[in-house]
Amino acid sequence: MNTNNPPLPTNFIQAIINDDLKNNKNNGRVHTRFPPEPNGYLHIGHAKAICLNFGLAAANQGLCNLRFDDTNPSKEDVEYVESIQTDVKWLGFDWEDRMFYTSDYFERLYEYALGLIKSGDAYVCNLSAQEIREFRGTLTSPGQDSPYRNRSVEENLDLFQRMKAGEFPDGSRVLRAKIDMASPNLNMRDPVLYRILRATHHRTGDKWCIYPMYDYAHPLSDALESITHSICTLEFADHRPLYDWALEKVDYSREAEGQPQQIEFARLNLSHTVMSKRKLRELVMQGYVDGWDDPRMPTISGLRRRGYTPESIRDFCDRIGVAKRDSMVDMALLEHCIREELNLQAPRVMVVLRPLRVVIENYPEGQVEWLEAENNPENPAMGSRPIPFSREIYIEQEDFMENPSKKFFRLSLGGEIRLKNAYIIKCESAVKDENGAILELRCTYDPDSRSGGATSGRKVKGTSHWVSVDHAIKAKVRLYEHLFSDENPDENEEGGADYKSELNRNSITVLEDCRSEPGLAAAEPGNRFQFLRQGYFFVDPFDSKEGELVFNRIVSLRDTWAKVQKSK
Ligand code: ATP
Ligand code: MG
């Protein structure tokens, strides 16, 4: 019994729950479930469903189950069962002792089907899949009865038991609900409840050769777990009458109490990626990406590998809200969420991604000065650290231009820049190889211009990050762009093109020879940093080795979310 005041509705589902609590429906219980099919890794769309189901349960002193919807053995695998558990836990949710499988209920679902046959609500049909489609009719014309529709109860019982016993080949017979071939809802035109399929199931092995269909198994699994609110995505709205039909026709009162209610919400669509597991699997299996956890993938494992935090993903799910109409969310919002979190938390360090050697000719050879650098100006509590300055440093190649354009405020011949936390330097000359490529710069520094010093007031337009050559540590850095160039790669399919034609060829850039300030020697796998002017980076836990760190760029510093907002 829920005696607390229900939470203020933040979405339409909470509003429904509040009504139910007010009416003491389900004796004040709130019990949801997250029901993934273990046929792939979870993606950010699933994160939305996870946050919603576990979130509503928590907000209403209720419970949420994890249920593997494992009714299609040909596509399912224990690898997926395990990855799903890892991902849900990582997101910060706990199903306690309530992890279930639809396959736990195969025996009971079979018994219930016998009951439906006995009550005249189901029959064995010999039509092929193709014929069933033809007999179904269309939205504008009614279907035709199957010639097998009026078999006797005895004959149906006998045939169904023999289907289970393995007497018939795959696809030769199905069990169908006997509802109404003229129903305006195509899902109600005698839908298939069971099919014959010889495939080894990851839990039940070869025990079964008939498997229940989703529309039959789902409502009854919900009922058996005493689920109160069965939340699913919009495309199931048309299946709701069938969901209710199963609950009405099957007598499960000995096993469970109450009647679950199906509620539909809009699935998450994210720009510049695809989300269907079929497509994600194709990208993995055909080698377009480097596994399910490739940092470019919209999978939870990919986002984790990229460096996203569970908090940032939950924050994202909160912000997108829950609606009844499909829409497309811009990837920029997800990026905005992690940027906002790391802005306050990630230490700022200097790493040169594409090094250009600079010799400071008037700086004494062999001298090293330890300068102070703030760890995070947004968060003074993070303190500061010493960084070494010396005669030879690296700056970014792109911070020098021999013939600068008007708007180039970085270094050019005869020009000046400030080195962050250090001095102003002036470029005297560029040393080139025989092809004219720049090998190094010869500069001078202004000893009176030290940052924070008494005479540091002089201003120059550009500030660059840098590292001392002798102290620098080598690092490998991976930069990522959107996996798909097109905002909506799925859309192309409608025109007959393959979504893969929109794959972005430049979605990854690997920089093997970056140089970081020496403090990063203490960085550990899983740490996150802001590289000044370059973005937020994550120490890859799998590819990094002792003394050889690999950094993934999570996001750049440019926040495009505000711009997306403005253009709407
Ligand atoms: P896919 O088509 O990618 O295989 P699915 O819906 O078949 O997705 P399931 O494993 O059946 O995948 O999904 C488990 C739960 O997650 C379901 O309740 C489903 O509604 C929800 N879900 C799946 N994709 C999304 C999404 N993009 N946004 C919100 N919820 C989703
Ligand atoms: Mg599914």
C-alpha cells in the first residue's frame, strides 16, 4: 500500500500512475519491467527505457524487474545476456533479485495455450507464412478465414501437442488465436501465437521446438510477474488490443494478481546514428566498426568506452523527457550533457596533438622553470600543479602559419603569442626541409611577460598550449566524429539507398605521436581530462598500457547545442 503522496507528474506516465494510486488500482503497487531481447547490445534508446522504468519504480516506492525476452533462439546469445546486465548496472540501476527470462515461463505459456484451445480461442493452422499474409487482407479490405479455422478442440489439442513433440517440420503449422478476420485492426486477425522452430535456445537447449510469439508471451509474462505498468514504445499501440485479449482469455489468477496495463511512449531517435539492433549488428559483423563497444557506436558499451559517464547519460534521458510523439533528438544534446559535467570535474592539462618543435634561442640551455598551472579555473578547489618550462617546447602545428590570414591570431613569422601559464614568445624564423616543410621554429621569449608575474600585463591576441620537449610524455590520441554524415541515415532507406552509404569516412582519426605534460604519467585507465583547447578525453581502459596511454576524445569543446536550440 502506497501511503506517501505520489510525485508531481513530470511526464504523462507518472500522471497515469498518480490516477492509479488515487484509485487504489493494484492496491497501490507500482511494478515495472525492462524487457530487452538478448539479440544485441543495448543502445542509448534502451537507456531511455531503462531510466524510465527503473526511474518510475523508484519515484513511486515500486519495483522494476529485468526480464530477458528470449523467445527467438535463432538470434539470441548469452554474450548479449551478460552485456545487458553489465550495462544496466553501469547506468546505476538495480533489479535486486528480480532477473527473469520469458523462457522461465515456457511451460506455463504452453499450458495456457492448451487452455485457449479448449475454450475455442485458438486453433492449429496449416497455412504457410506467405498464405497467412495473403489471407490477412489489408487495411481497407477484410481478411479471409483460414480453411483450418473450424477444427475441433480435440483435433487442435492433438495437433498442438504433436507440434510440441516435434512431429512437424519448421514452418508447417502454427497455433493461431481465433479472434476476428474482419477486425479493422490487422493485429487482431487471428494472430500467430506459436511457431515451430528448431534452434538451440541459450537456456532451454533443445527442449522446445515450438516458441511463443512476442504478442502472446509478453502480456502473460507481465501478468506472471505482477507488473502493473507495462511501458513500451509507440509501435506497439496497435498491439494493445491483443495484449488485453491475452490477459482476458487466459486464466492466470492462480499464479498472479492484478492486470498489467500497456502504456506506449515515443522511442528515442538520435541524429547522425542508427539505433536498430539489426543495423548495429550489421555494422559490427561486417567490420564497419571495431566491435559493439567501438567508441563511435550509440551502444551503452560504446558510450562507456568513449568516456561518457552514467550520470551524463541519465541527465540526457531526463532532459529529453517522455512524449507520445516520435521525434529526433540532436546528438549535440548528449554531448552537451557530458561537457557540462566534465567542465566542473575534469582536470585541465596541456597535450599537443600534432607537435611542432620550438627552440627559444634566448632561453638558457639546461634551465628548467617549474611554473604554476591551475587545474580547473571553474573549480578552484581542484588546486594547481607545477609544469616545467625549458628552452625547447612543442606547440600545435596548426598554431603556426607562415603567411597568416587576417583572422589568424596565433603564431606567424615575426608575430607573438602567449604560451599558456608561461611567457610571450616571438617567432624569428622557420627551419624547413628541402621540400619546404617546416621542421621547427626559432623563437625568442620576453622574460618580463611571465603569466602571473609582476610585469605580465602585456597582452597579445593568441594563447597556445605547449609542453616542454625534454619532459613531455608520448601518447596516442583518437579523435572521433559522427559515425554517419547524414543527420538521419535511416531516411535514405525510404528512397531505396542503404543507410551504410552515409557512413562517415572520417569518423576516426588516430594520432600516434602526441605529447603531454609530464603529470599525465600518473593518469590511470578510466580517468578523464580536459586537454586545453582540444576537448575532453578519456584514458581507454583496454588499449592503454603501462607507460603508453591511449586517449579517446569524448567531445570537443565547441558546444553546438546552444546553436541547435537557437535555430529552432
Ligand atoms: P531494436 O528494434 O533496436 O531491436 P527493440 O525494441 O526490438 O529494439 P528490445 O530489446 O525489444 O529492442 O527493447 C527492450 C525495451 O527497450 C523495449 O521496451 C523497447 O520498447 C525499449 N526500446 C528499444 N529501443 C528504444 C528506443 N530507441 N527508445 C526508447 N526505448 C526503446
Ligand atoms: Mg524487440
